[in-house]
Amino acid sequence: MTRHARNSNNSCSRDFGFFFQRGPTAKYYFRSAAYSSLPSVAIDPWKFRKEVQVLLIKLLLTPVLMLAVSWAARRWGPGIGGLLAGLPLTSGPISIYLCAEQGPHFAASAAANSILSLMPVALFSVVYSRLAERQQMATCALGSFAAFLLSLYFLPKSGFPFWPAWITGFLAISIGLILTPNKVPAEFQIRYPKWDLPARVFTATAMVLIITLSASFLGPQWSGLLSPIPVLAWPLCAFVHHQQGSDGARAVLRGILEGAYGVLIFYTIVASGLVALPPILVYPAAIVASLAVSLPWLKGKLLLPAE
């Protein structure tokens, strides 16, 4: 290699490259010398690996679960689809992963913080169901999502302890059910276009990608605030509203709120049990209790005629 080539390569490595800081707080640094006035960007390799693994779990689970929930909604009605989508189908595996990766205390703290997020979910359902009486699907989705974000914005400032947060979540679900009309579409087994299922899977997966990848731009606060968004239930509600009308959307929304009781029980057992018991006992108990709480709602909806 000529001297000019060696100097050129060295210049490139100085102008544009990665730098690794060794030690107990190991981080990768990315910097361009051409823009030396800009600060270096620090990347924690362990945090980056955890975020990538969580994203992969979501990307693997979301299409499968969306197909299963959509099939159930077509077979037994939109209420069943909403109930299944409201259960901790995606948050449960993520909690188990966090426990294995970060430890029981971290997973217990995350579960406790997730309980209060049930209030914005209930608010979304109430606002959507009320707007659906007179508005089209797009207006309902935008208005209810704006109400969801607004309520999330004020949640970190509340600073509720565990049991007041639990009572708030329980009351929010119960009031949401009271304010959401219990209506079932006259006919839910319709002819669906061929693009329906791929569009549902794509929408749910896109929501997962947007929420996860936006963390680097929005910062940790808003990233945590957006994490409780039901990535299965909301696309399902929008598609059902478009295809079966407002009654179908309300049935999905009531199912989401009914399934939220199971989510509340799941997070309660995880948050309180991981402190004193091994995870191998806590998570099966949380899953069984969540299903047991949702079983009466599920049994009642399965009595709906399938013809």
C-alpha cells in the first residue's frame, strides 16, 4: 500500500468512525470529524441489544396474534375479537422477557407502572364509542387517539402509589364499560376482501415499529408513555368500524375493556408476586388468573349465534 493510500485511509478513519469506551460503563460512540461541533452519539450496547430483542419478540408475535384475533372476530363476532385483543397477549411475553433480562424487581416495577396506563386505554374506548354515533372511522380514530395522548401526557405528573393507581385503573375500566353501549352488529359474518387480513397485519406491525423506533427521537419519557398502546385492539376496531359500522366498533371496544380486567389482574400479580416469589410460580399464576377473570365475559359472548 502506498504512503498516500495509508494517509487517505487514516484520514477516513479519523473523519468518520466508531469509538469504543472501555470500562464499567462501556459505550459505543459515533462521530464525524467533518462536523466536530456536533456532540458524539453514545450507544449503550447492552441497552441496544435489549431493545432489538424486545422488538423482535413484538414483530414475531404481532402478525400471529392479529391473525388469530381477526379469525375469532369473524367466527364469533367483534366482541370476542376485542376481548382477546384486550388480554395481555403481547405485554405478557414482554414482561417475562424483561424479568429474565433485567431481573424480577425491574419487571415488578414495570408492571406496577403499567397499571395506571389502563386509564388512558379506557378513555380511548369511551371517546371512540361516543364519536362513532355520528362520525366516520377516521374522525373517531384521530379524536380518540388525541384523547389518549393527552391523558398519557399528564400521567407521569400524578405520581400515584400502587394501590391508588390500582383503584384508579379499576374504576376507569368499570366507568368505561358503563359509558360504552353494549351493541352487537346484526350480521358480522360478511364477505371480506382479500386484502383485509394482510392490511390488518401490516397496520398492527407498523404500529409496533413506529412506537418502538420513535423512542430514539421522542426520548425515554414519551417512549414509555406510548408503550401501553393496544397494537392489536385498535387496528381491529378501525377495520371492524369500516366494514361493519359503529355497532361493530362498540362491540370491539367493550371487549377491550372487559379484557382489561384480565390485564389488571395479570399486572397486579406480577407486580406484587415477583418481590417475594420466584418468576416460575408468579407468571403461570398471573396468566391463569387473567384468563379466569376474562372467562365469564368470553363464555357470554360465545353464546352469540354464528349464523
